[in-house]
Amino acid sequence: MTAAKPRKVFVANRGEIALRIIEACDRLGIDTVLGVSAFDKNSLPARRAGQTVVLGPSHASESYLNVDAVVHAAVATGCTALHPGYGFLSERVSLAQACADNDLIFIGPQPEHLDILGDKLSARRVAQAAGVPVSPGGPTTSGEEALALAGQIGYPVLVKAAFGGGGRGMKLVHDAKDLVAAWELAASEAQAAFGDGTVFVERFVADAKHVEVQILGDRHGNHIHLAERECSVQYRYQKMLEEAPCTALEESARHTLHGYALSLARQINYVSLGTIEFLYDVQRNAWCFLEVNPRVQVEHPVTESVTGVDLVREQILVAFGEPLSLRQEDIRVDGHAIELRLTAQDAHRGLAPSPGTLTRWRPAPLGGIRLDTHLYENYRFPPHYDALMAKIIAWGPDRAAALQRLEQALERLEIEGPRTNLPLLQRLLKTPEVVKNNVTTRWLEDALPRLMEDPR
Amino acid sequence: MDIDLAELASLVALLKEADFTEFRYDKGETHIVVRRGAVEAEAVRPSSAAPAAHIAPTTPAPLAAQPIAPGDTQKSKPSASGIARNPVPGAKVITAPMLGTFYGAPKPGEPPFVHIGDAVGPDSVVCIVEVMKLMNSVSAEVSGTIVAIHAENGELVEFGQPLFSVQESSAS
């Protein structure tokens, strides 16, 4: 590639994150090309991008997940870099590799790092080598081995495929008598789905908080962290409320956590933006490494709100080889930020998907509220993709103030058309567990029916 | 590119009287294609001396920056090449089944799969769309006569972009 070629970024995503990336590029004076599906031809990001190309039909597997079409379009439109956003191809080693093979800068980690971090076992090994605590447990290749290991760990245990992800083939076992049957089932599922029957057995932590650390590394060996976020309000592993900082942490625990994250980043000399996820056992004051998300995350705005750092801008700049302009001592956490995910899921029907035309969309113009969204009035919310409609982010000098602003924002939000999770979000903000922040990751699954009991 | 304007003018004068739908003139680096008849109105705007004179390179470009056709998602300037981008009203349109690079001929230097005026059947190959070095043949899928070609050799075509207009023969 000639050095003189101007920077031009291909955006391989859709929805609010595509808009977010286009805006970051605009502010940097970088031209953009957006690859869309046929359905998204007239979407808000399609209208905002410098140029838009239709990758394929509406179905994501033939458009947003089509590595060949994405890379071909990026090269043919003269792009010098590619931003994968989150979801879709963002963690796909084959995309990062195809970019490298075609002189495109992949705005993310190197393919080898995606490979190492994408696999539970190798990611765990990296964490262990970095001195980061991992959950008690390990890989097993027979039922007897699993029994012996579970005996050491103590029940309940989680039994899951060692390769692959997405909670597939995951079993919770409370008693030794059920272990071998669960192990055999997990092994056969793992063999069928991933071609490897290795089964992972680990301690199941029932009451844990989900706490994650934002990290950023450049190509010159510099690594910083941008403090932590808490995302314990989840429904079936889908986050619904995220905040920064995590108020459940004592200063010493926070310091320990940030140290773990930096140590892991340095262990593999991680380049790009990333998140290191942990489970925090509040009773035992114990940390355990969960996984690394080697990409921008949905909840990045809460970190931006409390640190004032534009994470997507930094991610793009380090990808182009620039050294980090921020040092660790420049990162300060100011106040508190909370994000709510508004989704097209019917709160009154167990969060069933509910696409359709938005007949009314009038967010309230309120101070201290940030809205990341691709919605507009009369937008036809599609059934083909993720249910995320908007991220409503409130900043306040403290947690109570942020919660109060969120309440106002929801109260004054005018939305008609698809059924949403708005009624649930409103109730969440008034729930004592959320107000006091003693929620753990399984809380919402149990609490949802009770929260939605009143059909109002 | 040197074009003898006097030569061109006499050519046009001759063509005025002649009965044809497509005329091709190749001389060294100069390639002139003049179409008449079913070609869309905008391509035969009388403002220029040569009606729909179209000069295009015929060798496929390597995978590199390519011009892109202005589809409805495109806000940039209209095509300068004089290619009729919009389908002929009433005709069947063959669209790109995938995003890729459009090639009108099987190999560089070979004649194109189809010309305007050619009859095609459902299985007739009309072009190639290349995606990451993989060549995908595109079939007409209808029977009829090619009345317009909407893409240029070597350009990036989007999924669903019109490539050819075909006047169906079975239309009653």
C-alpha cells in the first residue's frame, strides 16, 4: 500500500454502532463506506456514510456475515481500513486474516489474538500465565475424570463444551449422581457442534456480579485501562443495564481488578480496544476471569461518559499505528453513568421479539442524557437482526442522580409501534435491588415474572 | 486519447442514414460504441456530437479501487460514461445476484457474452460477477432480447443492481 493513500474506513456493521463509527470517522476527517444488506439500504447510517454499497440480501448470513463480500467491497471502494463494530464478523479470525491478506487494516486485534482469545481454553491459559485468577476447574476427557475434578471443586458445577461459545451445551449440575449423564450429553453435543468432545468442568458461582475492565493498547507496547463497568442486570446472558464505575467495589478490590486487566493485556501485548470480563463473588471477595471481548462493546458509552475519552476514536487511531495519546494518569473517573438498552422485545410477553413500524419516536431532549440510536419516526424495525433499538445513557455526579435522569428520560420518551422492553426498564429503575445495587447476574431471570406481574 | 473530430463527425453523419442498433469502432486505444433503438433516452441525449459514444477499457482491472454505479443508495455524481443505469421500462431486469466485480466477457480480450440485440434463453450466461477471485456466472433466467446493458466491465456492482434489460419474447 502506498503511504500517500488517504485513510478511508469500511464500516462492516449496521444500526447504532455503524452510526457511532461513522461519526467517529467524520470527526477524524476520515471518509467512510458502509456495507449494508438490501433491507438496510435506506437506514440512517446508510444516509450518513460517505458511500453505501449493498453487500447482499436481508438475511445476515448473505450480507453482514459474508466475509468475501465485505472484503471485496472494502477493497473495491478504495478503503484502507475496516471497522467490524460488535457482533457479526467482529471476532471472526477469517475476516481479520482476509483484511491482512488484502492490505486492509483491521480495526481490532491481530488475527492470532482473536484466535487465542476466542477459545475458552487458550484464553484461560493466557489469564493464568498473567496471574489472573480463573474459576476452579479444567478440561476433562472422560466422565470419571470429570467426577474427580468436580469432587475437588465442590458442587454445583457447570459442564460445557471446551471449544465454541454462546452457552451451547452448557449444563448446571448440583449433585455427583447427575454428573456423568450431563458430562456425556455435553461431550456428544460438543463433538457434534465443534468437532471436539472435550468438556470443561468449572465451579458455578451463583451470586456473582459481572464486572469488566476497558483496556486499550497501541502497537508501541503501551497499555492503559479505562476503569471498570458493571453489567449484572442480564436476562439470559443479554445485558440490559450497564454502568460505570462499579459501586460495589472497595478501592482495594478495584485496584486489584485493574491490575489483573493490565497484566492480561501485557501478557499477549494486546493491541486495540478490548474488554476483560470477570465475575466477582461479593461474599468471598473473589475474582474470576470470564473472557476477553476483543472489540468495541455495546456498553462502551458509560465508560466514555465518566472518562471523557472517545473510545472509538482511540480504537481507530491505534489501528492506524498511532501511539496512544493518553497515559494512565490522564484517565480519571468522574461521576456515574448508566446505560439502558431499549429493545424491540415485549416486556409483557417474556421479552418476545416484536418488530414493526415505529409510528412515533420522540426522545425527550434532556441534559445529561446521551442517546445512541439509528431509529427515526416511521422506521420499519426489521425482524432480521438484533432487537436493540436505542441505548439511553445518563450521566450524573453520582449513581442516584444518574438513575433519576434515566427515570425522566424514560418517562418522557414517546414511542409507538413495536412493543418494547420499556415497561420493564421503568420498573427496573424503581426496584430496590437495582437502586441499592445488590443485583447479581442471575437476579433478573428470577425477578422478571414478579416485576411484570402487574399488567399495567 | 486522440480522437479526430472531423473523422468522428463524418462517421456520425454516415450513421444518421444507416439502419443499425449498435455500432462498434475500434482503432488503437480508441473504442467507440454507438447504440440506437431500445437504448434509454438519457443515453442518446442530442447535446453531444456522437449519440451515446462510449469509450471504455475492455480489460478487467485487478482487484483494486473501481468505479461504482450510482444506485439509489448512492449520493455521488451520475455516471460520466454514458451507460444507461436505469432499466428499460417494460423490460425484465437481470440484477446482480451478489456484490462483486462485473465482467461482460469470459476473459480479457474476448468478445462479450452478449451484445445489445442478442437473443438469450434462461440458461444463457450474460456476465461474470467476481467475488474475492471467485468467478460466478450469471444466467439470464428469462428468454428474450438484450435491449440494454447497465454495468461496465471491471466495475463494482452491488447486490440487486440492474445489469441488463431483456425484452421478453414470450410476452403476449
